Amino acid sequence: MESQDLPECPVCLQPYDGACTIPRVLACGHTVCESCLLNLPKKLPGAIRCPACTVLVKYPPEGPTTLPKNIDLLRLIPGGSENPRKPVNKSKNVSNLPFLPRSWSDEFYSNWKSYLLRDDTVERDQVSLLPVGSFSSGEEDGSLFKAGYLVRVMDCLREMKEEEREDLGLVLRAFTKQNCRICRVLGLWGDLGDGVLYLVSEKQKWGNFLDKDLGCFEKEGVFNFALMGMEMCEAVISLHKEGLIAGCLSFSCFQLDDFGHIYLDLNEVLLTGRGIQDIVANVGFSGNKIGDGEIGMLFKDLLKRDVFISPEVLLKLLEKEGIGVECCSLKYPIRYSSDAWLLSCILLRIVNEDVFSDEWVEYMCHIIVKGSENSEIDCSSVYTSLMEKVSSLLGTKFGAECASLQQILCKCLDLDPENRSLAGDVWKCIRELVIKPQFDKMVKLDGASYDENGGRCMVVGKLCLLSRERTETQEKYELPGKEANGATDMVNGLTEGRIKWKDLQGHLDCVTGLAVGGGYLFSSSFDKSVKVWSLQDYSHVHTFRGHEHKVMAVVCVDEEQPLCISGDSGGGIFLWSINIPFGQDPLKKWYEEKDWRYSGIHALAVSENGYLYTGSGDKLIKEWSLRDGTLSGTMTGHKSVVSAVAVNNGVLYSGSWDGTVRLWSLSDHSLLTVLGEGMLRSVSTVLSLAADQHTLIATYENGSVKIWRHDVLRKSMQIHNGAIFTVSLDGKWLFTGSWDRTIKAQ
């Protein structure tokens, strides 16, 4: 036999040799080498998962040496153990992906998950909120189907335009860490009440500093002015370091902390920008042109509101609205120095104390109108008047030592952004008012890298346009004959109102179970019947009668001979043929051993090898042969009614009123492990189970859900206000139905 044909371990792929790679046989029949069995993760006491078939099998406490050797395999090895090899080091790292059902890509989720805040962590009055998106709250359309918090938030992000997500991501990446003089951005939060996705940032305790008494700026007030001015400049510089240009500012954008320091609130910057855009949109309409009168009135309106915007940014907003300016022959690009205009206006407004007088407003508007007409004579006279006005104002307040400040503030009001000073220059000039340069050698401003081609203006970006561009979502109807794409399409269809429902009426009492098989829907009820419904037109097709007690559960078997199986509270088990024509009598029926103390059948499950499993009021799980209805085995251990059973991947799962879930081996009915046993005080009755591959879902009477992945509890959550009677796991979607009359998807 060639070496490549030798039998090998399915884990390390080393050929068995009987010495170093010893084949050991597991209860499922597969063989694994002894050294690999030692390294397999043992997350359950006394059980491991077979690496070949992933079935849970018993593992001896003494270790793999007590498992039988595969003698037949060793006989196939030529020379036996003549040439023992050194054991190969096995990796002990096992990749266990956490359970997180989602309909979006893993890459998309990983990009945004660190910015998502939990739905119960935000107090509105303690933070600053900026609406950036919207989703269905589930209330306005009267839908009984409500998607979970994470689904709604991620779908909202996914539905955004790429440019919107880019701007939002830039702000989150830059300012979720602490930044100098910038209120830290906390993340994204969806308000399930109003269906709005918010950008959340810190809110300083003392709020807008203009609301405070700034005091009169006499000569000794220069220190107060300098400290405020420097901190505002530092905030703008921090913005520039991240490649962002504010484009507009108002007093509401600056907040005071407990120590009286000034911070810039980015949410307020964006809200100010949205307000400006609304004002601009009302000036004219697309294709229209406005004259110097309208542009002057627009600037006056903003200045009177203490809202400041540079001329080039205002013209850009008008351009985006399709509104032309008759007097404008020059077009200047938006640069970092655009924010210097804003700083100059704010500082002059602070010194002025009161709202800008009409004279000031006329000066500012004249600069823009005459400057845009390229009238050098008029501009020169306006700037001369402006310099005189600023000199008089600063001289009155701070004395004659502020000549440099006067010059730089006027320079920042130059119509051409290229001629203006930068925020760092303004900072240095203000600092010299209180610390002379010869005594200020220890501090050096770490300036921003001013790449004029890389700056992004916030007020003309997509985040400011969100409130006006977002329109009602158009309904998307499926084309005739187009099939839905699984659970994801169903969830989207239900939440968007595209998928309708129909009431199937006919039962005279509570419906206790549903099953699908053979192209039909089967429903069981307390009225002692099982009804058959067509999945084509949802019409009633047939009723199976014969039970003498309440029918508690129903399952289907889709094989050569499709079957519907029902169980009742008297211990009766009925097998019905679902071949047309439907018969009046069951193919087979039998009963559990009757005992008046117990409540009969509570749950049913079917395995692929032709066995039926029942959970009963007598605290037992029983295995029945579908061929002849004989009892094949009994599993004991629960301390109360067995209310739910499920079969998956060679394991039987049973849930009970005692609050535990037990795992049993289908091969020998041995108990593999007990889940939830250490949480008896905090859990309630297990009502339903769903299992898929390595994931187990258990729902409880108190409205909670517990999720196990690879037999380890991954998540516990309260999602309903009442008992959860049914659960379904479809790929990455989890559906639950509750006493609170809602169906939810997680």
C-alpha cells in the first residue's frame, strides 16, 4: 500500500501507525488519533464533538486511552509500528464564530459594529443628538411584525447612499476618540420610538456659552477674551487636522464644560448647516438668479441670528440649489481659511457684546457684493472703513496693544480665501495678548497639515443634506412570478408592508402547533382536530378527526410516504397519510401508558432514521418506531413536564418546565449535558426549542430567549412581554411568536 493510501486521522491528517498516531474509535463510529482527542475542546462535561461528523459523543473521564483501538485500521498498516514517528503538534485554537444573525455582509457589519450604541444606553437630555437616518418604527403601518433593534439600524445604514456613509464614517473615525476642544462622538443610536437613527455626541454640562454672562470687556477683560478666543481656534484647528472644514458656525456650536473650557459640538455644526440650507432653499428656486439685494438680505438674516458663513461657502450652497447670483463674477474655492472668516466674525461679535448693529451688517454685505463685482475701488474703501471700525472697537475694549489682532481679524475677512490668515495664525496672535513671544518659548502649536485639495466642507456635505434629501421610501412590489429570496426577503417584505397576511379561520379553540409538509400547512388545536390548509390559496382542504383529547403538537415527515403526526393530552399519537385523497381514519395510532397524574403528550420531534420522540407530562422523553409504533427507549432526568423536543445533527434536545435543556445522544440515549442547570433561580419554563448545526435556541415563559453556540451560552435577551410559544431558526434569522401577539425577527 502506498503511503498516500494509508488511513489517516481526520484532524491532523497523519497516517495511523499504532505508536504515535493511535486510532481510537468514538461512539459514533468515527476514528480519531489519540493525541488529537487530547487537544479537542471539551466544553461539556463528559462529551466532545466528533471532528468528522460533529455529533456529540460521550468522552471517558480517564481520557482517550480507555477508548477502543481501531484494530481493523491497524491491520491495514504495513510493518505495524516499526517506524514510529514523532507526534505532530496540533493547534489548540478552535475558531468558534459567535452567533449573530444578520442579512448584511460580514465586512459591512465589521465596519460599523464598533459605533453602534445599545438601544437602552442613551438618555436624550444627557447627550447631543443629530438625526442621520430613518427606519420603520413598526407602529405607523400597524404591522404585527417587528424587526429587532440591530436589524433596523444596520438596514438603515445599508440603505444610505455611499457618500452619506463616507461622511458619517469620517466623523465617527475621527472623533469617537477624545480630540482637543471637540465634543467626543459616542456613536450611532436608533430610537425605536420615533424610528430615527441619531449621531450621538457628548453634551457639556453648562451648554451654550453665549447664554452665560460674558461680562464687559474693559482693558482687564483681555485675558478672558484671549482664553475664549484661543480655545475656539484650537477647536477649529482640531477639525482641520482631521481633514474637515466647518464652513459655518454659530454660538450654539460652542459649549462650556465644568471648568469653563470651550468645546465644539459637531452635531450643532451640522444642525446649523441644515438650518442655513433651509434658508438658502427659500431664497429662490432652481434655475433662478438673485441680485445683490437678495444676497445682502440673506447675509443680514444669518448675521442677525448669530449664524456665520463664509461667502464662498454660501455661494456654493446657492450653486448646489441651482440658484445663480447676478453680481457674482468670481468663484473662490472652499479652503481651510474659509473657517478663518467664521472665527473673525465670532470674535468681533464677542467683543461687540450685543448683536451686530445694522452698520456692521452693512459693512459685511458690502464686502461680499462689491467684492464679487470685482470693484477694486469700492473694495478698498470698504476695507479701509472696516479697519477703522475694528481698530476703534478693539482700542476701546483692550487699549492700543491690539494692533496685530486688528490686522489679522480684518485679513480674515478678505473676500479671497487665499489672502486670509489661517486659524493657527489667529491663535498665535491672540496668545500674544497675554503671553509675549519672548516668554512663550515652551509652547509650540502643532499645526494641521493644510492640504487644500483634501479638506471636506461639512456644511456642503451629505450629512447636512440628509434632512432635506431623504424622502419617503417607495414601495417595491415584486414582479409576478418572482420568488422571494428566503427569510431575508420575507423580513424585508413584512417590515415594508409588501407581504400581506391572511387569517385562516376554522378552529374552535386555541391553535397549539403548526407544521409544513407535502405542500400543505397543518394546524393542531385544543378543539381535538388537525386541519389541513393549501399553501397555494390558503383554503381549508381537510380536517383530521379522531383525537379524544386536546391536540398539543403536530409534526410532518416528508419521505416516500409523507406523514402528519399529532399528539394529544391523553397520550394519544396519531399518524395521518397526507396523500390525496385524505383519509378519515389515521394510518396508525397508539397511546402512552395512561396515568391520570400526568398530562400526556406536550412535544413531538422526528429523526431522519425513522423514529418519533415525544416529550410528556410524566417527565420522560420516549423514542417510538414509526414502522410499528413500538417504544424503543426512554430518557429520564427532567424534574417536570418535558415541554419541547428537537432533533439535529445526531443530538436530541429536550426542554422542560424545570427550566433546563438536556442534550441526549441519539445512538445510545445517553445524557450528554444539561444546559441552564446553574441558572434555575433566574429562568422560567422552557416552551420551545430550535436547533441548527451548532446553534441552539430556547424560549421561555417570561419572554426571554437564550442562545447557545457550540454548547456555550452566547446570549440571553428579553425580547417579548409574554411567553414565547414558538421559535424558528432559518439560516441567520431567528423568528419568535409570543403571547404578546407579535412576531419578531432577530
